[in-house]
Amino acid sequence: HSQVFSGFSGKACADRVSDSESRLLITMDAYYRSGKLLEHKEKADIAVAEAAKDGHELEKVLIWQRHAGKYSSQAKLVEGRDFVINDLLPKYRGKRMDPVQMPADAPLFLMYTSGTTGKPKDAQHSIGGYLAYVAWTSKYVQDIHPEDVYWCMADIGWITGHSYIVYGPLALAASSVVYEGVPTHPDPGRPWRIAEELGVNIFHTSPTAIRALRKDGPDEPGKYNYRFKHMTTVGEPIEPAVWKWYFNVVGKKQAVIVDTWWQTETGGFLCSTMPGIHKMKPGSAGPGIPGIHPVIYDDEGKELKAGSGKAGNICIRNPWPGIMQTIWGDRERYVKTYFAKYNKNPKSKDWRDWPFLCGDGAVQAADGYYRILGRIDDVINVAGHRLGTKEIESACLTVPEVAEAAVVPVQDEVKGRVPEVYVALKPGVPPSEAVIDRVIKANEEVIGKIARPKHVYIVPDMPKTRSGKIMRRVLAAISNRRDVGDVTTLANPDVVEQIRVMVQGNDATKTRDELPEDIAKFGQVE
């Protein structure tokens, strides 16, 4: 199977349906978010239509009803194509379907993750290796026992929810909590009420959710009678101040925290402290978990030792059961993206010659703990969701008036990073709010609301090298109120100051704080 995040648009779903050559689309008629029942079936109709334009025909659409016995969508059912699952299930009550035996290395699922080329990468995971890895890490990193009540407050449409809501905990027969909506509605006490009512003692969520709960209800956890023995954070680096609130207030100084680092491509955790064994360290992911051997290389392939204080590209020396098998339909891209950079002998059959490039920057402290700094490629991590800048730029270019588009990451207190968009218009097209609105709408329709830009700036021209390459590094510096550095070698250096004034104003003061590694390197990696 292949899954698509519900926040994506019908068009984004269609792209993934066509690429994966899916035969069936399983969806819901509607779902609740922030107290509102949101239409969802219409996205399925768009996905079917857009996939057909790509030459791929879906055979059937299966629909779960949010309210059993009641169809909650305004989109009409298409006879012969659409089937309501709630109506079909009674016909099969008590019937047994024998499971089909499959090889351990057969594909289990496809999970799309954004790349820098504009086309999302489809990570293919295996049955045996993936299941073994997420079951093991669920048991020993998250310390799930039969008597525990476990809650991973994440989305099943992304890898965290897939590995640590669905497969890992279910493989252990864990008692799990699944919830609908957002954690701060109707009020920021909701997660702690749920924890109290259901006796949750293992809690798993993202830094984005922790930041939001800390901002909206910093004292709420103390109002509820729950006790966590274990808490996980996942998806992006967590700031030490946020970590301390998580420990002191949410965990009530009684829960162990594991700050896990891993990726869609890796299937499960790579770095983490082990509960009860390793000391916790705010803002640090910890060492490699048992069986995982990380290494940090500089751009020339020199190993950066622990305690050097130097940041580099974190890689994994060895294969492991949860590693993705390939990029669906594109093995050459798989090898080039993840293994080619530090391979010195392309003909080698020895795994030692093929370190796995994770795409994150990191630094290793003298104690062996790794601190993850963020992406080294042009992917923006928005609230734990990886969005390819080329995907966003491509969406902007669907607006007829737009000639060029550039997207950069901006620091955000809650989401970590958010995209800001710069567009240059075609000759003769005057700047207008209407164009900005169309750019925002294009991103929401092509990708989803998760890709909504924080700001859209219409610029007279893009800062470019003499070869015509847009200098996204300069735009990222402007958006983040940092110095742009030496721009005298650009083909059009004067436009940089025009853009700076547009974004920052005439008398804008620049912060002297160093940029996070992922933003500092943004636009510098091919």
C-alpha cells in the first residue's frame, strides 16, 4: 500500500497514485479538525480525475463513513466506482480470509518523502525487515510492556504514525490511543485530559506539538492527574528550553525522555538514548541505538571525530533491517541520493564501501552523543513534514503571471521552519494582492495547506549568479534578518538591497545570532 497525508490536495494525491500505480483508493467521506467537519471525499474525486489525465485509471474508491450509516460528503458517489465500506462489511460478518504468505523481502508499503528535484521520493519498505525493526525499537527504545497504555500523538499519514502508531505497537499487541483533530482544540488541556481518562503512561509526539502546547497552555499539564513513565520526541531537533518544559511540566520530572532521530527512509529510530541506561541530554539525540553505527563526514569525506566541535554530514556505516529497499521505480536515484557521495568504488560489493547519507547535518560531542542540526539539502522541515522547495516553486509557477519563483525556510516559534516565497512576474504584469492570493491558493491546491507560505513577496528580479542561478542563500538571509554577505559578484547586486528593504524595511535591525545549520547551508547544496 501507499499512503497520502490527508492534508495534501487531490492533485498531490493523484501524483502519488499515478507514480505508485495504485489500483484502489481508500478514503473517508469527512473528518473533524478544530471542531469542524471537513469535506474529504471531494479530494478523492480530484485525485481520480487528475490521475486519469496522467494516463492512470483507478479501479475503485472505497469510502469509510465518519458517522456510520450517514454519508457526510457533498460529493456524489460514482456508481460502479465508489463503494461505502460501512455498507459492505455486514455482508462479510464472520467470514474468514486466509492470509497470503509473502516473502520477507517483498514490499510492504510505499511512503513518499520530498526531494530537491521537485518529484517526491517514494521510499519502499519491506515486510520482514521493517516489521522486525519497528517492533524491536517500539519495545526497547519506547519501553512498551503489555500493561502499558501507549499514545503516539502523530499522524498515520507520515512515517512516525506508520511506524509507531500502526506497525510497531500493534506488532507488540500494545494498548494504543488514537485521536482525531488537533491537540489544542477545544483547549490546550485536551492531551492531558485524554492521558488522565485513559491512563496513558507512554507519550510520543513532536517538538512542533510540544511548542504549540507550551505556548497555548504552559500550565495545563499540572491541572490533570496522569503520570507518564516515558516520553518520546521525534521529527525535528528540539530546543533545550522546550525539552526542559517537556520534562519538568509535561513529565512532572518523573518521565524519562528519549529524543529520537530517524527518517522516512530509515524505517525506525537511528539515534536515541536508551531509557534507564543512558543519561538524558536536552537538545541531543544521543548515541546510535544498538546495531546502528553513525559517522560524520565533512564534504571531502574526512571523518569528524567526537568532540571535534565540527559539523558535517551524518551517515550510517552499516545496513540495518528497517532501511528502505529502494526508491520505487528509480533505483539509480536511490543509489545516487543515499550512497554515491562517500563511495570510493562503485563496483564494490562490500557494504563497508557504501555509507548511507542521511541528508542531515550533525555534530558529535565528546561523550558520543549526536546533535542533529537539520537538513543539508533544500528541503524545508515544516512541523516535522518535509516539503521539497522544488515542489513549492513548481506550484507557484502554475500561476500564469509568475515567471520565476524561489522558496526559502524561515524560523518559526511553533513550526520550526515555514516557507517564504519570492516571485518575479512576467513582463508587463503589475504587482498586486490578487497575484499573491493566487500563489497562496496554488500551493494549497497543488500540495496542501501545510505548504501555505508565511509571506509571498513580488520582487523586481531574483538575485542571480552570472550563470543565471537564483541565489536562494541570499533570499534566506534576508527572510531570516541576517546579513547577506558579499553580493558584488552577482549579475544584479543592486536588486538585493531592493528586496531587503521590501522585506525588512529601511531601518531593519539584523540579529547577530548564528543561523541554524540547515538555514545557513540552504541554497548551497546541489
